[in-house]
Amino acid sequence: MSKGTGDLGRDNQRVAWVSMAVGAATGLTLGLWSFDGPAPVPAWLGEYDDTSRRMARLGHIAFFGLGLVNLALAANLPRFALGPGAARAASRLMNFGNVFLPLTLFAAAAHRPLKYLMPFPAVAVFLALALAAWGSRGAHDDPQERDA
């Protein structure tokens, strides 16, 4: 494994674990308002089936889901048949999407016009996954084989 690829994988792991911790925290907070919970629902969030509340729930699950995808990328990145630049791009794009897609979902829940920012992190996740899929076509079991 090249030094650069290994470092990128570690960054993805860190972002992924923080993302899942934030996902748990947002879930605990959203749970206070669910099913006639102990706290009143903030007015900006609306009723259970309102778009704002749905976007907030999607942001919560995006922290978990993208965190898991990011962990999978971190684990497999060293084996992918990608050059250092493409591996770095996949790593950075995934980290960008992992952080900013859930945040833009929550932001758009609070202020609807911010929904127009969502395509940027969504496209970043797509591009990271497309690079990963491309790199998996010639993946090696031993990362040392890739660098040979």
C-alpha cells in the first residue's frame, strides 16, 4: 500500500466514525419529538409527514448510511486498481459527501431554499462510488500487488 492511499483510508475511517456518532446524536434528538415524545416538536420542523421533518430524518439516516459506505471505501481503497490521483479523488469526494450531504439535508429542513445545495455533495458521493466501482474491476487481494 502506498503511503498516500493508506493515509486517505484513515481519513475516511475518521470521517465515517464521526458521521455515525453524529447520526446517533441526531437520532437521539429527533427521538425526543417522535410519537408524542417528551419534548415539543420545533415549529420549523413541522408534523411527522411534513417535508421538513422528512428531510431531517433523511439527514439523520444519511449520517449512518454514508458513514458505512465510507468505511467500506476505506477498507477497499488500497486494493482498488486506481492510480494515486484517482484514489485520492475518491477518498476526498466521499469525505465531502459524507459530511455535507447530511448537513445540507438538515439545513434544507430548516430553510427550504438550501435544498439547492444538495446536488453538490450528492454528486460527490456518486463520483466517489463511480471511481470505486471502476477501481474494483481490477482489485487485488494484496494491496502490495497494486503498487507493483
